[in-house]
Amino acid sequence: MTFHARDEFPVPDDTTRVARHVYRKGNKYMTIRDNLGLWYRDSRYAELFTSMRGRLALSPALLNMVLIIQFIEGLTDRQVAEEVRGRIDLKYLLGMRLEDPGFEYTILSEHRARLLADDLVAQLFVDMLDHFKTHGLLTAHGKQRTDSTHVLAAVRSLNRLERVGETMRAVLNVLTELAPQWLLKQIEPDWGDRYGPRFEQYRLPKKEREREQLAVEIGADGYHLLSAIFSDTAPGYLRTVELVETMRRLWIQQYYLEEDKVHWRTDKDSPPPGERIQSPYDQDARNRTKRDVNWTGYTVHLTETCDDEGPNLIVDVQTTDASVVDSEMTPVIHQSLADKDLSPSEHYLDTGYIEAEHIVTARNEYGIDLVGPVMPDTSRQARQGLGFDQSCFFIDWEAKQARCPEGQLSERWQERKNKAGKDVVHIGFPPLQCHICGRRPDCTNAEVGGRSLVILAQPEYSILQERRQRQKTEEFKERYHRRAGVEGTISQGTRSLELRNARYIGLAKTHFQHVLTVLGMDVARVAVYLEGELKAKTRQSRFQLLVSAA
Ligand code: SF4
């Protein structure tokens, strides 16, 4: 069929008449259509339109909307295609005629693949936010809050032994498809039994020595196969197979060769957890333990508005592999918000996101006031509440000297970078004076030498001290309450929209899932807002209410 890009899809009269008759009491999709019109424009997705010309039953703009509806309703591709075909409210939303047969459901996966391939996922999100802005539902310079949660990869967690065995098995299966005759010449007689079935825990040896022996044998098999693949006689295209590259990297992570003998690495000489491949079937997933949760997969960070007026809309979504800690994401989120012209004036975050340099950078570069508790001083004196912690020392930044509570001036001031690359100052007090000081037990445990301090460079140190004092006040605690609501958003996403379970393989597709989830949540929230429902307060149990009233 010939299809022409359109930016307008007016609701046909017969659809309007029947929809209004059926939904006398209102319907969220009709409310949204009446107030927001179409969410997307075909002209913004010209590349898609060009690449899929002749195959479309619906425009890219309408397919974008269908993808979001799918997440709002929790439907499969086949189900949402049937719903669009049969539901009057969806036809009203999409501006379709009542007798329109809709579209073949397989077009949705093609559309998702095209959005990913053409790098249009971010645009999908930004265009919707711009649409909300145009309709006065969203403004910059308000209040926003952020939190994160873990996301389980769509693959089974594998221990180290299962991982190498399953990787061998996966590579052999791929090679069987690509070059079966060549492969038959490379394999050993026992490989059929060893790598035929899945590497499940129950069929592996229980004793540690036997497990290690098996790991070494798999390692030797892997080296044998890799050297065959990278030999001059192997077909060149085998070396470009993604899974072969994954296996090569995994073998470096798990084994080393010493005088042609294969060794199984110990945890000590393995790469950092953030770099370790966890599964041959999802090479982006990483493992991490945070407090009492251990998971393999990803982390998603949601940022939402939290002003007193208007709906709370999610304005930023970031997906990372699980190894990335929250504090690494603070500058990324701020840059992303600035790119969308949606920087807040106040940003509420928990301790994991806030480092002293973030407070300074957010204020100086983006005009954002970070509101949240900073890490407490972890020195012995601060932890025990006894003696002189950093805050007891007066720092004279101009003179590059510190004065201790006993009035002694420091004799050493060295500006360096610490292991994390941050600017710090090493300060030392004169050993002789410290030795005869009557307050020495309150100051240092060192048996020799004077008190030493390692502090952050000036702007970060000053802001850290100020924040540590401020966060003890009732005023701060009252203000910080505003952050709590984002936990409800995470809860809504996980309970209703499976935010914590990746549907797809890989970081890019998992992020796409999160963008669609978030857009679904935003649209649902706008519908509730437009229908005049008040924001729900964070629920408290009867017991909590009793205690707070007492
Ligand atoms: S031990 Fe040294 S630094 Fe500490 S209070 Fe005494 S003189 Fe000052």
C-alpha cells in the first residue's frame, strides 16, 4: 500500500459519535486525546518513514503511541494489535475510523527494531516531554527527585563454572550453524557429551577439587577452539562472530596460561566485578551486591518532578549495567536534564547520589541545589563521637595551614590527587608538639608522629562541612521529606509495569523498555491529572499514624 506521512489524524465523525455514546462517563484515552491531541508527529520520524515505506499500515507517530499504550496496558504485541482493532477508545485516541482493521502485530517488533537502529529512543522520550511542556504540564526550574532500582537481566544467573561451560556450548552451537564441516574437524570425541546439554548446576560435580578440574578442562577446550578459529586455515568470518569475541574476553577473565598449562583464576586475580561478563547470552549484564540485594543485570534511575502543583512526571530515565554506582550517575542525569531544558532548581536525592563535588558542580554549572544527606565523617573520632574529628580543625585556605583545637598550627600542607582522582590536601601537625599535647588521646591513636588529616580541596571540603551541620537540623529533615515520594514511583513501576525485569537482552533494549515504561507511567499520570484526581499522599500504615500522632 502507498502511505503518506501525516502530522494530523483528526478523529473521524462516526468514531467520535459512537465513542461518546459508549463512554458517557469519560475514558482516559479520550480525555488525553481531547486535551493533548496526537503525542507524536510523523515528520519527526522521517527516517523511519523512509526506511519502512510501503510496509506500514499505521504511521510511525501512531505506532509510537501504540508502543506506549502496550506498556500502559501490559499487553503483548498480538494483544495490543487486537485491542486497537476492537476498542473504540483506542481508535478515538489514534484517529482511526471505526471499521479500520488496524495493523498486523508483527509490525510492532519491526518498529521497535527500527527505532533502536536509528537511535530514536531518546527522541521518543524528548518529543513526549516537549508535548507535555507545550500543554503546560511540565516546566523547568521546579523541584525534582531521583531514585534507582535493580533490574534483573532476562537471562539465568550463572556461576563461574556454568558461565564458561555455557559459553563454550553457545559458541559451538553458533559454529555448527556457520561452518559445521570445519567444526567437526576441530572437536574432541568427548565434546558431544560435555557441551551437548545445558550446563545446569545439578549435573556439575559437588566437590570443589572436581569442579576446579572440570573448569580447567573447559578452559583447555576453549583455548583449543579459539586457536582453531584464529588460525589461518579457519574461515575468516568466524572471527567476526560476536559470541566468539565474548568467549575470547571471558577466557582472559577466567583463565591464564603458564608454560602452556591452563590455570583457573582465583577471585583475587580476576578483573573487577564491573568488567566481568556474567552470561554469554547477555554480554552487557553485570553483577552487583547493594545492601542485601545481589543481582545480575542493570540499574534504572528515574527522575520525576515533585512540585506542589501539576502532575508528577518522570522527566529522565537512565539505564546502566548493574556495576555503575548511583554517584556516577548524578552528573549524567544533570546533563541529560539540561539537554532537555528541564533542569530543576532543587533536586532531591539520597546519600548514594551525593558527593561534595556534585553539590558544587550542580550549583555552578546547572544552577541546581542538591538536597539530600551527604556521607557522614567516617573517622574514628566522628563515629565514636569522641575526640577531634575534621570539623574541629580550622582550615586557613589562603595561608595553607590548619589550626587544631589546642591552637597548634600545622607544619605540612600537600595538595595531591587521591586514588579516585579527586583533589585532596594532606595536612600534618608537628610530631613534637603533638607528643607533649595533653589532648593527644582525643586526637590520634598513632604511637609516633603528629596528627594528620586528609581533606578534600576547598570548595568541596567547605560545602561538605556545611552540609553535615545542616542535615542535623529539623528544617532539613522536613524539607527532605519531599524525596520519599519517588519510592512510590519505583514501586508503581515494579508492581504494575515490571520495571525490575528486563524483557529484552542487552543494555540498549533494556533502556528502550524503561523509556516505554516511563512514557506509559507519564501518560497514565497525565490522564489522572486531567480527570481532576488529587495527588495521592504516600500511604502510612495505621500503626505509623498512631505513632506519629502520639
Ligand atoms: S595532638 Fe597535636 S593536633 Fe591534636 S590537639 Fe594536640 S597538638 Fe593539636
